Amino acid sequence: MRPSHFLPLALLISLLFFAACKERSGRVRIVFSADTWGELEDCGCGSQPSGGLARRANALFRLRGAGGALLLVDGGNIHSGLDTEGALRLSRETVSLMGLMRYDLAVLGPRDAGLKSGTVRQLLADAAFPWLGGSWRKGRQALGLDSAWVKEAGGLVVGVLDHVDAEYAGNRKIAGHVEDRLLERVRMLRPYCDVLVVVAAVDPRAPEPLARRLAGQVDLLLVTGGATATTEAQDVGGVLVASVGEKGGALGQLEVEVERGRQRLRRWSLLPLDGAFREDSLVADRVMRAKDVERAYESLRREQARQQKLRELGLKAVDLPGEDAGARYAGASTCLACHGDQYDAWRTSAHASAFAPLLREGRDGDFAARRAVTGWMEKGGWLSHAETPELDGVQCEACHGRGSRHVKSGGRLVDDLAPDPAAACLRCHPAPAPVEPHGLEAQK
């Protein structure tokens, strides 16, 4: 098959130009992000916050300030994968902020491409940078994305290709939209590129088979889709295999130096987006406003659903606690970072699994759930397993009170927390109240 069938004309013209420049010398840094998964903010960990677009922006500002040629590439999965209007709004804000950070390229990941065609095209149209997604099809029509990207930086020619493994179970939802012509594209680009990178959505536990297929032809195989962040890249047949991890917690950096056509340096490093980087104030403000809008939408939707459920149950909202609470339920997972021992003890207790029997018996919608979940029918509390699964079970906040403001303050604010958590036990258990509830097997 002729190369022009899968490489755009503009790219072919560029390759002909680069072919005339033999024995190039130069140095370039390629910085990667990937698998943001709709997470605009940091992890929410009070003691050691990490990730978030605002911290990413500050890290990139510092990297650019160090001087030298730098390219910025996102490996895809910007979207959370949830096919909702709210998730799309947050992804569009992420794409807009990536333009502000001066991204050079983004790869369309499985979570992005798995959305409806109109949603995907809306996401693509918002970008101030090009997208790479030649592996993807929507029905019988291509998305119109390039199958390869080439750019000169620091005196070197850098090429990037995307790849999706349709056989991997994690990609099966969208496997019918994948076209695998990776080796053809690699063989086409390699003679013209000083640095060649493949961004691949493959099984993160076993990227080696693909690396062996690319041995001697590709410099870096960047693995996306939830792979563990790689501090030191694995060398498989001369191909560096690496990942930046998930939820935007780190950036990866590939440094390459070439002298007269020969590589003198090829080094991978990981840059965790931790407390070493302050949050960029402009990006932080944009993120906060976007999240506030989505929280308002979600709160309104849940409150409408709650009022309907209360009418069906013959209850009035004023008869439930928390109607005027300023804090909201944050869920037990937010407690883990600072209260790991208590969380581990709770996780294996009957309190954590109290809701499971009701779900199996199909009684998760009746009054029995009142003693088996957190914030039953309260404002911002549990509504149903389908709508609020994060509040299934008798969690930390069932006894300690709503924790959102406590978490946001890094543990400093305690005004919303219950002064005597043990007193909450009497709502479900006869006196005397237990003295060590975290690992207690709930009384029947």
C-alpha cells in the first residue's frame, strides 16, 4: 500500500525536506502528560497534595525557564470516560487550559475516542493544538486526524505516532473503531526522524511484546491507560518503555542529544507533580470556577432526585439532619491519605460492607438502607447505589460528620466534625456505645 494512503500530503512534503538534512546535531526535551481522566484538581490529599492542572502549569513554566528546545505532548485520555454533559464541560476546560500551557500535540486516547462522534468532534474543535489519532475510526468515517506528527525542535526532527491494541480487554469497548497500521507508519518515518516516539494504549502490565515488535526502530514507547508511573524506563531491544502514571500525577521527560546523526544521549526521567510545585494562580482560578459550576449542576440534579424520593417515601426534608450544613460528604476514600490505619481497619469491617447484603437481596431502595449507608436521604448524602455509590456502607462521616471542608483545609478545620463521634453509634446500636468502632463488627 502506498504511504500516501495513511500519511497526509503536508507531512510527506515535510519528510522530503528533512531527508535533505543529513547528519543533524542538536538536543531536545519532550515532556509528556497522559491519563488525566477528567481530574482537573489535585488528589485532595491534605498532607501531600499532588497532580492537578494548576500544579502542572507551574511545572511546565519552570521547565521552559530552564532553556533549550522543549516539546509538550499529551498521551491522551483527557476525558473521564463518563458520557455526561458535566464530564464533557470539564474536558473542554482541560483542553482550553492545555492551550494556555502551549501544548504542541495531544493524542486521542481510548477514553476520548470511546465517546459519541459528536462529543469527540466537539472536544477536538476546542483545541489550540493538533490532535493525533490516525488509528481511530467512527463507523465507516475517519475522524480526520493525522496518523503521524513531525516537528523540528532543537535542530532535531521528532516524530510521534499513536497506537491502540484492539485485543487488550481494556480497549474492547472501542476496538471496532481501531485500525492497526503501526509498523507501516514506523518504517515510513524512521529514516527521516532523529527521535521517534510511539504513544500506545496497550495492556499496561505487558507492553514488552509491542516493544519487541518495534525494536531498533523506535526510541520511546509511552504506555498509557493506567500504567504505573515509571521512574526508570525499561530498555526492551533498544526501545525505552515508560509511563507517566494516571490522573495527572506526574510528567515524564525524554531528553535526546544527537551529534552528526548519532545519538549521544537518550534519557527518561519522571517529574512528580507534588508539593515542590506551587499552583499557577490563573489556572487554579479557572479550575476552581469550572468545578464550582459542575458542583452546582450536580447538587441541583441530586437535590431534585432526593426530593422526588422523599415524596415517594412519605418523608419531609426538614425531618432529616444536615439540611443547613455548609460542608458536604466527601466519601471515605478522601480520608485514606491522612488516616491510613483507621481506613484500613474500617475497610475490612462489617461497617464497610453493611450495604452489600441489601444490594444482593434487592432491598437497597427501602428503609433498611438507612442503617447501611452514609447520609441516607440527607442533602448531599446517599440516594441510591446507582446515583451515589461512593456513599455505600457505614463510612467515616456517618459518625464523624461531613468532611469536605476538613479535607480541603488539610485537616485544620474541624468545626463541621462531630465532637463526640461515639455518640453516633447509638443511632444503630444499643447502649453502651462501642469504644473502638473502626474495626468493630457491626452488631446485628
